[in-house]
Amino acid sequence: MNLIHDAVSLRQLKQILTSIPRRPLLPPLGTQPWKKAAANPILRRLMLPLNAIASRECTEPMPRLTDELYSHSHRTGNRLTFEKPYFERRRRLARAAIALLIHAGNRKMKERLQRSVIAKTRAIFEEESWALPAHVTPANGKAPREIDLFCAETANLMAEILDLFGAILPPSLTRAIRKRLREDIFDNYISCQGKFWFYQSSNNWNAVCHQGIVGAALSQEDDPERVAKILLHAREALPIFLGGFSADGGTPESPGYWEYGFGWFSVLNEQLETRTEGQLSLFEGDEKVAQIALFGARMSLLKGGLVNFSDCAGRKYLRPSLLSYLGERLHQEENRLLGLLNFTALAIGGIAVNDERCDLFYLTRLMLRAPRNVPKLTLFTRAAKKKSFDCFLPDLGVLVTRGTDKDGHRWEMAAKSGNNNEHHNHNDCGNYMVNIDGVRMVAEIGAPEYVQDFFDYAHRHKFLAARSLGHSLPVINGWEQASGPGHASSIIYHEMGRQRSKLLIDLTRCYPVRCGCREFIRTVEFHKQAGRIFIQDDFILSAPGKIEGALISLHPITIESNHADIAVEGLRLRISPEAGTQLDRVEIHPWRTHDGEDAVAYRLVVTPASPNRRTRVGVAITLDKKCS
């Protein structure tokens, strides 16, 4: 029975939950799945650095969350100062927990890890407010009854700690955790009756918050009626989340937020099916869910690259545990293959133990789903190339196309249409990106540092990462694209062939009327075997004016007499102006990465040689054969 689509009553839900005794949703400490993980040769290698850190941290104090830190983001607009220790506390618990779960050392070390898990669990449980200060209203940054993304995640974390370590936790701590979950999470959610803002949201908040709330209830709540009421509320809210995806399964939030929102939705499905022994599901019989499940694979590129329009990292291996689960549960070969490919990359590169989200949620699924053996990366990369495919999502307005030139270089290009009122919006309709052999050549900046102003609509599009200036888009008579639902593009034509891919986009409405542009059509054309991309912009202006076309790279751009070059990792990308177009200059724009580090973007500006009412700006993108 699909909880969302099939008619189901409170009484029916209670009957299902009553008929099936509550049990741990993850295998407890000492059970066979963890013994199997401990014997996995891949995991033994991956665990070496994690074990060393977990051992050292047994005697180290947890980073403190002081009153000053809680209030810091409200006083300064800076989020990272609080969030770094907040997530580090959860990473430390995760390291201790996973080291204990697949522990293969002596008894003394096991006892140290047990004490470490208990102490770290207690420290996080006792946090006055689990929600991030950036997500709450009080100036002191504390709102114990507010459920945000990370309060919900912490609720699920506490529930999973009880599932995993119930046998060793002090009974008083277990009772206190379950009491807080019932009062501050379950009853709080039920009594609010959909008044939390995420309840009506179509973005990732809806799925993530519901996974934390519902998942924790499925794990820990003994009262079938309470769980049934929570499920009925979730039944009303989760279709709104799925409604945020286009009919073709796409999301403007990017593959990074697909992994987050839909990834947590998928875990909730697994929890629901486990708790009800398959009687209730969020996946069963839903064709749109099956399409959404493919989005991450469709937007994945070589070497962990992603089609990172919107707020998303340009390089990130999507969680192999999620991809493997989707491949198994939905019988999707694309996800199964990419999951194994990403496991392979992880086996070679190791776990990024200091990554913000290297927490228990990530590590448990990773360890439980890891294969015992992975093929050689070269063999798997060849298999992945054979399985890679061009993809056009007409409702989302994104084309992803791939090809191998005659010299064996692997080209990957993506272009988007869309509108300027999307979730995690950038004013970037018509933007495109180019990767060659996994190297980001023409780039989408993606997600910058998250500060308060970046999520303030009045300020967001002043940031380089979100404004048109930070994208490979023209400035028309000094005007960039404007924000809002009225500033939308439309696709005129698309083509995906063996030799050529092509996309024509009408971008006229994306710019404010006062810029004086009566028509703007962009043509993006990729000749696969030739290794050549044409970008052609055709304008009709109200009067002769100033057009500045642009190309963005994260690598230095140099202008020669009749071309510009981007040289990186043994490749030299050549940008040649078409007849009537001239290379003008290279601008260097500072910005701050998502991790809060200083960076620069290079903006190549091209202009028409003879400005007129009817104007064309065009460039050809190739590789310099001497460097290939």
C-alpha cells in the first residue's frame, strides 16, 4: 500500500502498526550485519584513519556550543562559526559509533569506545536547542521547540543511537532521549497540525524534516496511535514535496539537493517498509518517484562531476549507498552502476572524515551497503562511459550531452533554460557548462558560502554565485537578468543525435524590459566527434546598444591575438570568436566557496565588433590539439 496515493485511515494505520511489533530499524551492535562489515576488506581499509581519529577522540572533550556561538549568526550574519562545531560534534559521535560497531580490536579499546559513544550521545542530547540558529527567530539563536532540518536530523540520530546501542546505554539516558523525542518532536509536530512552514514546502526541507520526525517515530514510539497520526500528517505533506519535481523527474535544486531531499525521502521509505514489513511504502507503484530516482545519475559526470546549476558543488560523488538502494529497490541499472562506480572511487580515495556530512546517517548506510569487492576503476570507467547517455528534461529545461572526440577526450556539456524563481535560484537562464575528461573548463560556480544575506531575497542576487554576472551569460546595456517568476525562458528547439546535440532558448523575458532587448535567442550546439561547441547569441535591440557576452571559468583565461585559452591539467581549451565578435577582456571576480574559503572566478568578455540593433555574438570552443 502506498501511504501517499492509496486511501488509508487512522484505524487502518493503527492496525498495521499494532500487528507488527516495533523493532530496531538498523541492526544493533554485535549483530551479523556489523560482523559482516567488519570482515569486509574494503571497509577495513576505509576504517583505518577513522579508527585512529575515534581512538584519539575517546579522551578529548567535545567542541562546546556556547551562548555566544548560538547568538553569533544573528549578530554577524555568519553561519559557519556556529555550524562548524555543531557538525563536528555529530561527526565525532559518528566516528566513535561506527568504530565500535565494526570494532575488531582488544577489549580495553572496545570499552573506551563504549564510554565515548555514551558521553558523546549525552552531550548532543543535552544541547539546549537542536535547530541551527540561522533557522530560528530568537536573537539568542535558541528555539528548543523549533523543528528545522537539523533538529529533525538530530531526532533521527538519537533514535538510531537507541536502535544501535540500546544494550549499552544507561537506562536513564534512554528514557530521557525517548521523553524528549515524544514531547519536543512527535507531540510538537502533531499539535502544530501542519503549521511548521516546511509542511507546505516543495523543496528539500519537507522531505528532510519529515524523514527525521517520522523516522524517529517509526524507530522509537510505542504508541501505534501516535505514530499513525504522524503518518497521516506526513501523508498530506509529502505529496507537496514530490510536486516540486517536474514531470520528467527533475528538480531545479540541483543534484546536490536531490541527494539531500530525495535521498532522505528514500531513507524514510526504507524505514517505513522495514517497520511495517512492506505493508506501507512511499515508492510502491509510483512512476514519478521512479523518474525522480534517476535524476542524480542523469546529472552525474566523470570523476565525480555534477551538473551543478543552482546551489550545488561542481564535484561530488553522490552517496553510493543511496544510489545502490535505488538501484536495488527500483531495479534501475543506471543507479546500480553509478553506485558501484562511486563505491570504487571511495575505495581508492578514502572517506573524507572531515566532510561536514560525514555523520552516522552517512556512515551506517555506507558500511551496510558496501560491496566486498569492487572492479578496477579503469574497467568501471569504461563501463560507465558505455552506459552514459544524453539526457533532455523538457519540463525542467536542462540538456546534458556527452561525446568522445577523435583524440579520445571525453566531453560533457550541460545547458539550461528555466526561470528565475526556482528553489535555490540563480539568475542564470541560458547558462551552460563544459567539462573535458572530468576537468571543469566552462564552469558553474554553484553554492557559495552560506551566510544570512544569501537567503534574503533582497540580497541573494548581489552574490556573484547567484547573479548573472557570475554565469556565462551576457549583460545587455548594463543589465543582468532579473529575479522573479515573470523572468522565464523557453526552449524553441532541441536535438540529441549521435553526431550533434543542439538547444535553442528564447531568453528575452529573462532580462528587464528597460534593458531595451526586444529579442534574445541563444543557440548551444555540440559536435561530438569534432570536439567543438558553438555558443551563438542573437539579439534584436530597441536601438543600437552595448552587449557584453561572457564565459566563466574557475581557471585563468589568457587572451592571445585571435583567441583565448584556458590551460589546466594538460588540456588547453580554446575560445575563438566567430566573425563579427571580438575578445574584449578578462575580469577577475572574488567570491567565497561553500566552505568559506576565498576564491576567484575568471570572466571572459566578448563583444560585437559593430554594435547594431540586430547583433550577434558567437564563440567556438575547441581543444588545442598540440596539448591533447
